[in-house]
Amino acid sequence: MKRLILPLLLLWTASFAGAQERLVFTPQWTAQAQFAGYYVAQEMGFYKDAGIEVEIVHPTATLSAMNRISRNESNATTMQLCQAMEIIDSGTPLVNILQTSMNNAMVIASRRNMDPLSQKGARVGIWSVGFGQLAICMSVKDNLDYEWVRFANNVNLFIKGAVDATLAMSYNEYYQLVQAGYQLDSTNVYRFRDHGYNVQEDGVYVTRSYYMKHKETARKFAEASRRGWEWAAEHPEETLAIVMKYVKENRIATNEVLQRLMLADVLSLQLDRESGKREFRLRPDMVKLASDLMFECNMLDNEVTYEQLTEDQAHE
Amino acid sequence: MNNLFRYISRSISRKLSLWIVLFAAIIFNIALGFMFTQSLKAVREEAISRATKELDNTVLRVNNILEMVEIATDNTDWLVVRHLHAPDSMFSYSRAILQNNPKLNGCSIAFEPYFFKDRGKYFSAYSYNDGETIHTTQEGNDHYEYFYMDWYQTVKLLDRPGWSEPFVDVNPDVHTSTEIIASYSKPIKGKDGSYIGTIATDISLGWLSETISAVKPYPNSYSIMLGEGGTFFVHPDTTKLFYQTIFTPTLEKPDPDLSDLGHAMLRGEDGMKELEVDGVDSYVFYKPLGETGWSVAIVCPESDIFGGYNRLRHMVAFIVVIGLILMLLAFSRIISSELKPLRSLADQTDTIARGNFSEVLPEENRSDEIGRLSHSFAGMQKSLIRYVEELKETTATKASIESELKVARDIQLSMLPHIFPPFPERKDIDLYASMIPAKEVGGDLFDFFLRDEKLYLCIGDVSGKGAPAAMLMAVTHSLFRAASAHESDPSVIVHHINETVCLDNTANMFVTLFLGVLDLPSGHLRYCNAGHDCPLLYNGGMKALDCLPNLPIGVLADMKYTTQECTLTAGTTLFMYTDGLTEAMNADHEQFGQERVDALFAGCGEKGMTPRQILDSFWEGVHGFVRDAEQSDDLTMLAISYTPNPFATVLSETITLNCDLARVPELNDFIFSICEKLKLDPTVTGQVQLAVEEAVVNVMNYAYPDRGKRGFVTVKAMSDGHELRFVVIDSGIPFDPTAKEKADTTLSLEERPIGGLGIYLVRELMDSINYERVDNRNILMMIKNI
Amino acid sequence: MEVKVTTEAAATVAALIGRLDTLAAQEIAPQMDELKNVDGTLVLDCTELSYISSSGLRIFLTLRKAAAEKGGKVIVRNISNEIRSIFMMTGFLNLFEIQ
């Protein structure tokens, strides 16, 4: 129960502010293919090429990425759009310096062999670390009155039968469920993006204060990260090897099979549904959609606009 | 392939040994197949029972320990509930569990947020044993929100105690060591029965892993343990531990067998499945671990279970194959050596077959079939030598017999008329005949001769063939000649022949005979048939001569034969044959037949063929029919064409006298006057006078013994300018002067009879005489050429 | 037909005159029977015998046989060519001494 107490590297940050600009990047989850582009950029030396020194530090079950950002232990993190908007609304201005996801990956997988939508009042698992805003909106909007059960970082509640359904990322928990022997298909899986909730997810965020001080570093990091993702899309097998290296270093309970599937799914989610391209941009319409939904569901006190998310960029 | 077949089929030993080995192979196959199927079953059952037993034992052991944890937790539960008023006591309870159960790693007694108002959001009394000491602390804080942890939430949500999925406790200080931990959690209920927290006890599963891994019924078998999500918690391949589930491979490549196994295990079933695991055919025995939701399985490679069996099978198969090959070779050798005498026998036989009869056969002392064969072969060889010797003698004898028979044949053929045409001076008759014996000598006969103006002829067939038939043929022929010398009635002649033949017919042979006497001046044919084929007649139309069948000669001594008669008109052709013609056979055993004979003869008649041409065309016909077939019977044919001489009368006078010798001068005067008219010279006149006087006196003296001088005799004189004919007619008793024996003029005085010269003189003086009895009259014709 | 019997030296000569046919042979048979008793040589003079039938030949043969029994002999004298040819035919030439 204690477990997973990773060494805190916070103070290192300051001490390395030397010739090269330094940036600590913490993805929002443990090491996996979801962050392949950053590992690639790191391993392939794209960050170095860009003249920045990047350290990748993963969060722990007890210390989330956002915690690290707010403690200034990390400079940049990945975040889902909805999550970022929630944080901005709660008073911590964030700037999206790179948008990777162009599609929503969230699904509801039912434990029973039936459509999640038909299970009013069901116990549904949700991440304890603050994803799943859209699901809460949807539950409210569609009067499903789900009982949300927060879970830490695995699908055990689902497996044990403690929940009727669970939220899952199509690239991650979804495959874990399949790997646990569940047969998932259109009858028991609800994909948000197919029901009017196609809101972009992962993007790279920094606090506005950091951004104002280290614009160039942030820009370089974003550029190099984008290069990493593009390389990953072109070299999926090499990328997988890099991912597995990180997975092993971090002793993540996953395997190459899952990571390959995850990588493929994450890369495909980066393709804009309309243009079919890796656009690496926030779509204002999606920002508006997310903002409206969340506002409607009382998750936001104020509307969060595209400009707020990208404010400074817009001015430059 | 064909060559192989030929190679095998050329030798009995190869064939036989191949068959034996083939049968042996089939029998071995069936027997071994049955044995192996049965032992396969037995091995399989043995494996199942062995693995199952081990699995059961293991599960039982593990369950004992797990139960211990459960009991320890249960025992603490009631203490907690009774002391909710004193939160700090929770620390001592959690500590006490560890003290009482050294195997346990830790124990949390955790409560819902803000349950103890004075303790804030987090209250979780946690003790853990680091191996040396037990540490106790409150573990909840903002970074460790224990109430989101599985161990806490699961029992809360399910409202029942249970085991968590095993998890890994990572000690950051000691990176290399990982420990699998599992928690047994139990909901803590308040007095009102509402949920207030969770008590959870940790146990390291290191021992479990060891216990399960130690289960190794076969050298290459291994054990696995799956969590409820299919994750491997025990697996010999540590890369799979925690990181992979049993379903992981199916994500990339569907594997229904593996999926089935995984699902069965996750459902908590107990059983066995055969499937390919990581590319190895295996038997997987699985069983759930108590109430944990975990499942234990033993994976036994099939090669392990059936390794011994397969080794045995391969060994036996190898031995059988080698054995069969040795058997093939051995049998081939044994049979070959057993048959060696046969081969040398075959060689010897070849030599013998080439004519070396004296080739010495190998001595064979065996008592089996081959020995017997050798013996009988030796016997055969001896017989062969003897036989060849005999054959040589026989051949020599036969050659001499053959040469004798050739002589006999010449004699026989020379006995029969063989000069054709036989009567070149005669214009009224043409005749041709032939006899071809089937063997050297034949039993057919034909004969003819002219006596006075009569043609005596006969054709006959002796029963049987060859020498015996030839003898009887000769006898018959002689008898015919003898009997017809002084007799012109065919039935009498036949009767004579029959009597004589019957006399000493011990061989019971018989002769069919057709005998005819043709009076050439009148065309009067008298004949008697003794069982012979009826002759054919052609005179503008073809018909068979009407013949009584009668019995053949030699059958019945006192047989009465009958003479039949008819008159041949000018231009008639008569064709006689033996059954060698009608019964001539071709290679298909088809007979030439009466129809063909009739048709052919009719054809000949239409074309007006001469007798010779008729016989030639019959020969041709028969040869064309028989072709290469051997002649089956003697073949005899005789054809006669009859055309009486024309007689243009220039003088015809008659005188009738009563039988008184006193009338003789009148006769002489009558004859004298005839001779005068014909201007014959005196010598001829004298001769004619004497001849006619003698003939008439003969009649006068003998013809009417009862009537004496009251009988009459008529003398008719006729001439056509070339010949002078006298016909002496009387109606007295039948008397054929021509049948009288010719007087012997060479006898001495003492032996010489007084009489008998009259007819002799008639015969001597006239050119020809001829007797006929027609209508109860004796008609004697005398002809003198002038 | 006429038969003239004369005696010449040691022989009895019987001259046969005319045709000795069957009828004549019957007529002269008694005369000829007497000649059977002749001793010594009997000469049958055929000088004037123009014809002889078999009956005549029988008489000749009878005489010849009778003479042979007594040891005498029969001589036939002066036979014509026609009769000689008859004698030849009948083998009489061998039985008789012909003069």
C-alpha cells in the first residue's frame, strides 16, 4: 500500500541551468507508447539538436503530473484538453505548446454484454487523477446517472466485478481489458468520439508563467517533440523498441504487444478525421465544444477559449 | 517400377519372402498399433491422474496458508468493530496480527475519509514487517489516497471479503528485488451494518510462487498461476510475470485454444486441455486456488508425457523395420537355398530339353516336395531315355512297316485297274476311276472288266482303314473277279462274295459294295447293292439310282441279295463313290456332304464332262473344301459315260426252229444264205456256220429238258455292213453259256473231257458273244466283224 | 455224210466225206463206234471232210481215247485249213498225229 515512492528529483532542475536550456517533462501517465514521440525525440537527440536538454520524469500513482507542474518540479506535461481547461478555469493558466491528439480516445466498456448507454445508474470506473470530464458530461446530459467509482491506475476493479463498466482509453485500458480476456465490441463499448464528443485529448502544456519566461525553450521543445512524433509515425517498430526501453526502465506492468497496439492507436488518433493529416494543432471548434459541454455540466465556472489556451502564440 | 516388379516376379524366393514379410508387417502393424493405442490411453490417463494429484496437493497446501491469512484477518475484524471508539487501538491490532502471524507482511485497518472526525480525512493504521521488526504508522495522506486503492475499494464495492489481484511491491532502494504481494481484504461494518472501512492483510507470495513452481511432474513441465485478469503471477519465463496475461499472444494472433484455456481458468474451472502453448504441444491441467479467483495450471509438454512412450514406439518401429528387413533377407536366402535344387533342376531340364538325355541329375536326399520332385524328375529322365530308345526302335520298325506298307500300297493300287482309258477301242463306253487311301493302304475298292459285251463293275468300302481293311479289300476284290468270271447276275455274285467273306470273318469286318453288270449293246444295267451309297445318274437331269439298301457283305452269311435293274439310255453318266467323298472333313470337322456331291455332279453333268473331267472336278472340289485337313477316309470315285454304238441295219433275217437236231441243215442253209448275201469269204462263212450251229445245238440239247423237241429256238441275223450279229433266243431254262468255264485245250488226252467244246468254239470263232436273260428268255448274241 | 472204211497195209483207213455237222455226227455214230475196236493204226482220212462241228470233234476224241487204251494210234490225214484251224483252237493238233 505504500509502494511506488519514486525518488524525488525536484532540486536537480535548478542546478542544471547552464549553457543549455533545460526542461523537465512529465507525461501525464506512466511510461507507455502514448508518449512515444517524446521518447523518440529524446533518444534520437532531437531535443539536443534543438539545443535544449530535456529530462523525462514520469509521475507516480501518488504524485501526478499536474502535482509536479504545480510544484515546479516539472516544466511541461501532457494533458487532455478537458483536463487543461478545468485547470485553467480553476485558476492555473496553462499554455498549449503542442497539440498531438486530434481525436477523442475515451470509451466506456461494459462488463456485462450490453450497451453502456442502457445501464442507467451503473457503477462506472473513472480515473482518480482527473480524466473523464466528457464522460461525466455525457452521464449528466444523457440522464444516465452513473455512479462514478474512481480507480487508481489499473483495471482491477473491473476485473473483480466491483464496477459494472469502466472508462477506458482506446489505446490503453481498452487493450488491457482485451488482454484480461474480455470480448469487447460495438455491443458493449461506447466510443465518445462517435457520439458527438469528439474532443481532442493529449497536448503539451506548460504554465503560463513558465511559458512567459522560457518561450524559446518551450517552442524548441514543442518543435523537437513534434519531430519525434513524426519520426515515430514513420518508424513504428524502432519507436516501439524505444518505448519498450522506457517501459522496462520504469518497470511498467505491460508488454510489447500492448505497446505496439497502443502506439498504432495513438498515432492514428493524431490524424485529423477531416484532413487525414497529423496537424499538431488545437481545433477551435473542439475547444468550443469541450468548453460548452463542461460549462453546461458545471465543470467550468467560465468558458475557456481557444485564445486562452494559445493566447501568447496568437499574439506572436 | 516395372523393372522392380519384373525383378521380383522372376524369383519365387523374392516373391514368397516379400509376401511373408508383407503379412508379417501387417500383423505387426495391427498388433503394435493396438498395443500402442492402448498404452497411449494408459499413459495419458496416468499423466492426467499424476498431474491432477500433484495439482490437488499443491492447491491444498496453498489454500491452507491462504486460509490462515483469512482466519487471522477475520479474528481481528471483531476487535476493530468493538473498539471504534478508540482509533489508536487500531495500530496495536494491526501490529498484533503481524506479531501473531510471522508469515504476514503487513496489515492495514483503513477507514472511510473523515470517519474519525478528529483524525481528518485519512486514517489507516498500517503495520508492516520488514523481516526484522514490525513498523506501525498511519499511511493515508494527499499523495496516498488509500481509499482509491483496489484493496480498499473492491471489498467496499462488492461488500464481501476477498483477495486482491497480486501486485508487485517495488522497493525503490533495492531495485533488483521484487516481491509479489496479495492482500486479503474484508469490509469493516459499523454497528448499523453500514460500511465504515477495510481491513486488509498482506502476504508475500514468494512462498506461493516457490510452492507452485516446484510442482514438476515431468522434467519439462512447469506451473503457472493466473490472476483474475489472466495475468501471469507464476511463470518460469519471468518476462511474462505481471506484464503479460494468458491472452496477450491472442491480441496479435487469434488462438482459440489458448483463449478457451484462459477463459476456463478465469471462470475458476477445474480441468485439462490439450493445446499448443508457446509452440509446444502440451497438456494443461488447471485448478482454481480457493476463493482467490486465481488459477493454477501445470503445463506438461506432450513430448514429456509421451516421451518415453514415443521413444519406445520409435525403438519398436525401428526394431520392427530392421526385423522385417532381416526377415526379408533371411527368408529370401532360406527360400532361395531351399529352391536351389529346383534351379539346378531347371538347368538340368534345359540341358535335357536340348537333347542331352544322359545329363546326370544331382543326387537329392531330401524327403520334402523338392526331393520328391527331383526323384520323379530322375524317374522321368530314366523313362525318357528308355522311351527314346523304344522310340528309336519303334521308328525303325515303323519305317520298315512303312516301306512294306508302301509296297502294299503299290500292290493294292496295281490290283485295281489303273490304265485309263481302259477300253480305248470302244466308243460306247468311257470310264474313269480312282482310289486314294487315307493311309498307305486303303479299304476302298473298285473294279471293272469287260466280259463279252458286258461291263462288270463294282465299288466298295471295307469297314475300317489301313492294313486290315486293305486285306479284306483284296479278298473282296479277288472274290469279285472270281465270282463274276462265270456269273452275270449281280445278286448271285454278291451272294458268293458274301458267303465267302462270312466264312472266316472272325474280325467281324464288313464291306459295303455296289456291284453292277451293264449290258453294253442294250444299255441294260443289272445291279445289286450291299449297303453302299447309291450311285448317281445324269441324263439331262441328276438322280440317284434306286437302290435297295441291303446288308453289307460280311454281316450275314445267308443274306438274300436282290438284283435290281434299269436301262441306261444313250448319254447317261453314272457316278459312284465311297463315303470318303461325302464325309471328307475340313479343319472345322464339317463334312463335304451329300448336297455338295449332288450339286457338283449335277454341274458336271450339265457341262457334259467326261468321266475324267468329272473326277478331276470332284478332286478340286474336295481339296478346296478340306484344304489342309488330313484326309480322314479312303476316297474312291468311279464315273462311266455310256453311249451305245449306232447300228444301221442293212440286213435282218430270222429263222425259228423247233428243237430237233434234224433242223440243223436248215439252219446251216440259212446261215449260208446270209453269208452269201454279205459276200463273205468261205473261211469266215465256215466259222460263222460252225459258231451259230454250236450255239443253236446247245439250246436244242439243253434248253428244254421238259419239252424236248417242242421247244423253239429263234436265230436272228443282222448286219450293218461292218459286223454280223446273230441273236439266238429261246424261252427255255435260264442258261448262260458264256458263264461256262472255258475249255482247257492244253490237257493231255487222258484228262481231256469229251464235251464242252461247243461254246468254246463259239467264243473262239466269233469276235464277241454276249448272253442276256430278258423276259424269261435266253438271249445269246454273237458278233462277227466282217 | 458218208464214211468209207478201207484197210491199207497195217492200218484201217476211214475216209470221212462231206460235212460232219451235229446231225451228221448223230448219223455216223454207230459206224464210228465200230471203229473203236480197230486194232493198230486208225487213219481218219479227212481229205473230203469240209466241215466239222463240236459233235464231230467229240467223235474224233472218243476214237482217240479208245485207241490209246488199246495201245493203238489215230492218224488224221489231209485236213483242210479250216479244220486245221479248228483243231488248233481246240488243242486237237496235240492229241492227234496229223498227216
